[in-house]
Amino acid sequence: MRSPGHGGPPASQKLGEKFSQPFVVENKPGAANMIGNDLVAKSAPDGCTLLFAAAPIALNQALGIKTPLTCKRT
């Protein structure tokens, strides 16, 4: 689990309890979350990486800033 700031540890604890396996938090703050977002975008598509992001990921795109990930509502 990559978390661009705070909030990761409580979420990882809850996810670990729910799925009965550990979730490791790797905080990557900075550059309006772009550092953590970029790492997730470039990680292997094996289902083992989870991005825990806040509003800046959507704000960056709304402002026209090029981001490694896109926010889509499905």
C-alpha cells in the first residue's frame, strides 16, 4: 500500500484484519502526491499495490497537470 502522506497506517490495519494478511504502508509524500502516484503507475500490474490517495490526485487532473494516473468514476 502506498500512501502519499498520512492515513495509511489505520487503513492498512483495517485491510489486514479484513483480508487476514498484512498490508505494508510505504509513505511517499511530496510533489502534490505525484511521487507516490508515479510509483503506483509504474508498479507491476500484479494486484499487490494499492494507492491510498487524497484530493490532490483529482485536483491535479482538474488543473490540467499531467499525472501518471487518471481518475475515473465507474
